[in-house]
Amino acid sequence: MATVQESIEVNVPLSQAYNQWTQFEEFPLFMSGVESVSQLDDTTVHFKTSIGGVRREYDARITTQEPDQRVSWESLDEPRNAGTVWFEDLGDVGTNVNVELTWEPDSATEKLGAAIGLDSRQVAADLKRFKQFIEERGAETGGWRGRVDGVAPGAATAVPLQEEVGFGEPAFQRVDADPDIAPRPPFGQDQQR
């Protein structure tokens, strides 16, 4: 896994920077290599990327989102990646935007790029474009202030488990009615052979 850590100071209030970052469908306006992002639901986004001539599509899940603090995600498909963007209030000066990204280089070109720091340079350049975008606009394009509290990495349960909905133990018991292997007579009846 390759890890990238970059940060930038933007001259806008904390809420404005955070709100803009929650507008995932706007990422192509300042992220090179991101062709489109579609918001599938509150915690799932679909990416179409083209980086170094390699086109990919994948889904990612927002695992944590705390207004004015941080957004964390992980990919659900290949290419594997995960990260966190957190925001620090700098008062009158603005906001510090910090990115930590881990990803799994796949091809020889990606491995070489990670080894010589091209991935880090791309994230730094994307943050500079974010700074220019948010400062020139003067306002965010929107914002989602909802919370996502710690969706477990890899969680994909479509139907809630019994423990999650509070049903406790199932109301049935396994009954083995074959008298040759049953440890006790079925349904509490004594049967003679």
C-alpha cells in the first residue's frame, strides 16, 4: 500500500471549506483524473477516473463524516483506496485542509509513480486547485451537514442482523425427527420402537 499525506491552507472559513468538500459530484472541477462522481446514497459514491491513461470505475463508502471536522472513506471495489480529509480552523486566517490517502498501486506504472512520489504530487496539485476553486468562488456550491458515524470498513450488510434490531434469540429450535439419531424424542413424545 502507498500512503500520501498532504495539506493546504485555504483562505475561507472552516464551514465553507468543509461544505464544499462534501459536494462529491463537484470533485472533477478541481481533481485531475476524476472524470465524474455520482452520489448513490448518503454514504456511497461512484467514481469514474482516468489517471495516466488508465480508466477505472469504482464505488466508495463514506465511513465517517463529522461536520466541520472530517470525512473518511474506503473503496468497495478495485482499485483499493481509503483515506481521511480533516479540517482545522485557523481562525481569521482560514482553514487547514489535510488529506491522508492509502491506495494499492496495481500496474508497474502505478508502482513506479508511487515510488517516485507522483501520487503525492498529484494530491498536492489537486489541493492547490481546491484552494483556487473555493477562494475564487467566494461561497461553496452546497453542503451536506449530516453525520456518518463509523460505518465499519468493509461493512456491506444488506439486511440488519438480529442483534442490530434487538430481536434476541430465534423463537424456534432445531428438531431432528429421525428416531435413529435424535438425542431425545421429537416434540417431547416418548416413542417406542
